[in-house]
Amino acid sequence: MIIIQDLQQKCRCYVNEVTFKGMLKVLLTDGTSANVLYRLAQFFQRIKLGIIGWILLDMNKFLNGCVIGRNADFGGGFVLMHPIGVVINGGVKGGKNIVIESGVVLGAAKNGLPLKLPVLGNDIFIGAGAKVLGGIRIGNNVKIGANAVVVHDVPDGATVVGIPAKIINMANK
């Protein structure tokens, strides 16, 4: 079940391994309810009960201070560490094991052109306050620093920081 994958990934983030004690800790941390409400909304959307999903996402706004669009789609291991201020456009697509800190925006850029949205690979960390904007691709095994503004594609294994974000490190391949 995908909610379990999300909780296991959050446990790895907190205590570096999946243990019973770690899972209990994760269940009591902020962000967990945001993850669960998002996943439940996704489920209801898939079974054609979108109105229930919409209500759950509105509850997420009220209870957790985050906005996740109805059609946002992430693989297992999606983690909202601290959901306050997170905004994810409804068309954003992401892979597995994506960890998002507080204040992150994953959104569209238009600039008079057709609306374009980011696509995220697997195993990504996005630091607090970062913005990922427009029809860009974020590769696998990427780290995005706090408050970075990413407006261009990021290759696999890169670490990016700054405004606009620039590559400061590439993982050894």
C-alpha cells in the first residue's frame, strides 16, 4: 500500500531505518496527516469519487497549511516533512522517494505561453522554501537547496542552490 511506502520513507528520513519505534514516531510527527490526506484524496479521485477527494484536500489546507492539487501524482515514498506553506500544482508529476520540506512550491509558469509544469524523477530532496517552476525536468538523485528557485532542467545526481538555482555538485556516476 502506497501510504505504508510513504511512512517507511519518512521513517528512513527520521531514524535512518524502518523500525517499529521509528514508525510510531513518524505517525506522531507533523506532515504525516498531510501525507495521509493526500493519499486518501488520490484514492477517491481514482475510484471516481472526486468530491470526497476534494473535501480531503480542503481539509489538508485547513489542518496542515498545505495545498496539493487534485491531480498531483507522486510515487511511493512521498514525504512532506513539514507541510506548512507547501503548494503543489495539480498537474505536477513525481517519481518515488521525494522528500519536501516546508514552504516549497512546485508550480506552473506561463509567461504568456501555454501552462507548463515540472516533472520530478526519483530520490529527490527539496529544501525549505525552494521553488520549482515551469515545464522543467528534475532528474533522479537530485538535492535542491533551501530557498533555491529552479527554472531550468536539473540533471541526474545534481545538487542545486541559489536564485536562479545553479549546480554546485554532481554525484559520482
